[in-house]
Amino acid sequence: MRIAVIGGGPGGLYFAYLWKKRHPEAQIDLFEQNPAGATWGFGVVFSEQALEFLRADDPDTVDAIAPRMESWKNITLNLRGESVEIDGVGFSSIGRLDLLKILQARVRAVGVEPRYDTTIRSVDELDGYDLIVAADGLNSLVRRSFETEFGASVSHSTNKFAWYGTSKRFETLSQTFVQTGLGAFNAHHYRYAPDMSTFLVECDSATWQRYGFADKTIEQSQAICEQVFASTLDGHRLVSNKSVWRNFPWIWNERWSFGNMVLIGDALHSAHFSIGSGTRLAIEDAIALVKAMEAVTDIPAALERYQSERKPIVQKLVKAARTSADWYEKFPEHMQLGLMDFAYCYITRSGRIDDIRLRAMSPAFMARYEASRQHEASR
């Protein structure tokens, strides 16, 4: 079987690695438009259990990645100079470039040599392949070329965000909310290496307009964000890597394949950064595609099986991601709450956590929250 993989991100690399490892006779060509050492962004975060979902099928990859990850058990929320920790909410993170290098090494070890600096401008260039795996991200060439056939839809959140890094070390995944004279900001920050952290800055469109960010250079925007979060950064600078202001794109496709082409990862669906599942979703898509192709040898039937088995799982998570993103669209309003009510509103925002689950998951936080409610009721 001849397979073309477009996109050298985690999803494309992992599919190429897994299929070639299990089917050494296959010919796999992986095309990536960027150089091997290029990536946008800084760290990527995984929700609790990190890559343990890989353990049963691929322990070697887990063992290669796990030592490079930073892990913690709590979330810290900072509001009006006060802080509260929500215990029992574990996450792990790794530098995006570190993760790519590990997966690049693994894909080469099974005999696939990615073709970097290679841009596919038309799917016509891939004539002769039995299967084309489109792992080419949010701006997928394959999806854009056949939007009607895939039933593609693209929309955007109204909030603006810019993805920075910093040498400031944060002990947990943290959220800092700041009110300024011109509007409200939120920063998502967490360490992904012993001496580096992701620092993603977000604001609503009204704040973005009042600051005139549309007319600011990357350097000017960075300087403003450093000033807004000066106390959080504690003397450290922000680091830019194509850190332009963006609106989060919502990608969805009703049909996951067309002809011999199939979508995975961000080319297929997007999940808001506030739930930390984008990279995991892409890798899980790759695993699901491999398993479907091994269960059914006919490619069209295998692609149909991939969609029918995987789609309900992804829909559930994307729904939670949209609910979470809706909360962030209104975060300046939520900031008017008291600290404990704000924290409770935050942790229950996706609708997947009720009081019973929260008491079991985060007993220390829930005890503090319920004590605060009792105190308010007795006043």
C-alpha cells in the first residue's frame, strides 16, 4: 500500500510511525512544508493521565515522551491579587518541539524519512497513492479543496489570543485574570520545561479594540502584555514565536473522508485550548484510523469505520470544548464574582463536573468553597 501523509505535526507523524511499524512493507511518504526544527507555539498540555492512553498499544513511545514531561496535580486561579488552588486536577506538558523531535526520531526508526520544506499545492500532485492522510492542520489544503464533499464548516470565537512563552517557572497550570482601565485580560500559563512556560494571553474583542492592538506591531503588543501581567511575570520577559493576535478557529467536518482522502487532527476538528486536548485528539485519531484500516482491508469501508467509531467520541469532547470556550467569551463578567464563586464557576464551566464529582476529585477546594457559602449564608 502506498500512503501519502500531508503534515508533520503529532498526528501525521504518529500515524506514519504506527502504520509503518505494524506494516513494514507499506510505502509511506510524509510531506511537511516547514523545516524539521520549526514549530509554532511553545508547550502543549495534556489533561490527567497524559499519554497513558497509549500505554496498552505503544509503551515504548510513552516511555520516550514521559521523562521529558512536566506534571502537576492542581490548578491555580489568580483574581484581584488573591489565589485559590483546585486540587486533584492533574495535567502534564511538554515542549511542542521536543514532542515533535521524539516522534520524528521514532518515525525514522521504522523507515520513514519525512520530506521537510516540501509544500503540496494540489492533491493532484499525489496521484497514484492508495490513501492520502490529511494531517495538515487548521488550514488544511485537502479540506479547503473539497469543503462541500467533507461537509466542512469554519467559524471563529470572538475573543483574541496571543501565544507567548516565558522563562518564568509556574508550579501548576495557572490562570491569572487582570482588570485594567481599558478592559480585562486572562493568561493561561504553565511550565513545559524546568525553565520555560507557555504564557497565552487572552482578551475580549472590546478590550482588544480599546488597546488598539490592530495597529500594534508584535513587539508593541508584547510590551503591553508584559505590562498588564508584570506582577505575574515577576521581572521575566515574554518570548514571541509568531505571537500574533488570533481568533480561535472552530473546525468541523460532517464527513471525514472523500475518495481516498481522510482527515485527522486539526484538519478535521478543533478543540479549544482551555481543555488541553488538541494534541491528544490528533494522536488518538491516528490510532483510530490505523485500527479501522486493520479491521477492514477495503479502504472505503475502513474509512467509513474510522468515522463511525471515532466521531461520537470526538463530538462529545468538542461539545465540552465549545462550552468551555463560551465561558471564556464572558470571562470579564465572571470576574465580578467573589473568589470562591468565581473558582466554582470556572471548574464547572464545561458541564461535565457536578458537586458530587467535585467533592471526590477536589476535596480540599470543595471544603473551602462550601465553607465560604455557609459563611455567606450566615451573614
